[in-house]
Amino acid sequence: MFLAVLPSFAADSIAAIDKDKVSIFLDGARHAGDCKLEESLLLTELHQLHFPAGWRIAIVCTSLRWQQILQQRDLHYNTRGFTNLKSQLTVLDGVIFREFPSNYRHIIAHELAHIQCQCRDETMAERIARDLEHAAKLTQDAARIAGKQIPQAIPASDLPEKTGSLVAPRFSLKDH
Ligand SMILES: [Zn+2]
């Protein structure tokens, strides 16, 4: 999925984005523990799938909230994630993290592919995504051969900026 027009996904209301790191937002999390599994699984994937510094990734933590976002943005009902290049924002349906890792890895890689090609071309994005997934697998295999484990937890110094829930977004602009 690709969104061309600058959305108003609370982009202006989030203070203190760290330009040197990827920031992760948990949208729709109501309690401290909500969405923590999804967040940790995403962090693991980010070891292999490198989003640019300053990029923001939002995990939408409830199906209800995801449905709202899809409706407000006039997106297809089976959209699992989308990216806005202009506002440097990728938004993921949290439900994907309850599926097989290969499934959500592909969705994340697909969104990263849009960022790398700076394009809306879905065929191109799919091709790049497959390359990214392949490279990630090679890295994992190499680490395994070397007798090392891919780290499951990012050192504290590498953790993205933690910013908590998104402020209520304004959906005044059409996304596409
Ligand atoms: Zn796409």
C-alpha cells in the first residue's frame, strides 16, 4: 500500500521525534502492557529490515481502531499496512503480529521497499521486498553458521525513541 498525500496521522502533534532513530508508536494502546508483544516482534524484525533514521512506525493495536483508519482513509478492507513517504510514516495493523513471522516480515519488507524505491509501484515494491527478505534470511543463516544467535532484544542504546500512544489524529486530508 502506498499513500501519496501528506496525511494528518497526528504527525504534527508528536513532539520530540528523534531524527537519528526509528520511532515506534503504539496507537490504540490503553494500558501499559497493551501491544507490547507486537512491539517486541517489530523490534526483532528491525534488526534485519533497516528503516531510515527519523522514520516513524505506528502499530495500530486494536482491530476497531484499524477499521476506523481504513474507513477514514478510504483504504481497501484487507489492507495490512501503508506508508506515507512525505510524512515518513509507516502504519501497520497490529493483528499481523499474531500471524506467522514470514507473513508480517513480508508486510514490513513491502513497506520498507516503498521507502527504498521512493515509489508507489506495487510490482517494484514486491520485487524489492523479496530481495530484502532474502538478504535478511542470508544474514540469519550466516549468523547461525557462525554459531551466533541473532539478538532477540535490541541493546538499550539502540532502542528507538519510545513515545507511547498517538494523540488523537485529525483526518482532514484525503490520503489518495
Ligand atoms: Zn504497497
